Amino acid sequence: MITIQGEITQIDHIKNSFNDKLLATVKQPDKEDCFVEFRGRVMMDILRPYQVGETVIINAFIEGKKSNLSGTRYNNIVARNIKTINK
């Protein structure tokens, strides 16, 4: 489990034949962007009340995958929960 802290700068709805998720872009204190997936209806509903500009802390896990077609390896950051941080 990892913890990501920062400001939400963008929220995108990604829907295709395989997935329905929200992707939150979080600008961390070191100014690096982190892209966190909120997969499925329950997790999407958890993210919906949050707005761009809010400072949050997200607990997530890293999911490593390997493409069956190309063999490319990549990681996804998948949210488990989120809460607002008061500055």
C-alpha cells in the first residue's frame, strides 16, 4: 500500500469496452504529477464529491501488468480510499 498526498488538478472519466473509471491527477508537494485510478462504480462514487483544487491524501496500491500482445510492462496506481487534508 502506498500513500499519495497533494492537490487534485484534474479528474477525467475514462470509459471504453474494458474499463469505466475516473482518473485523478494529483500534484504532489515535490511538483510531480501522479495519476490515480478510481475503478468501478463504488470507487468512482467515492471520488465524485471531490473537486479540482482540493488537497487530499489517497491510499492506493500499485498493480503491475504485462501486455499479452506487446510484452510491455507497466504499473497502475489504484485507489483504495481518499480524504481531504486541511491546509
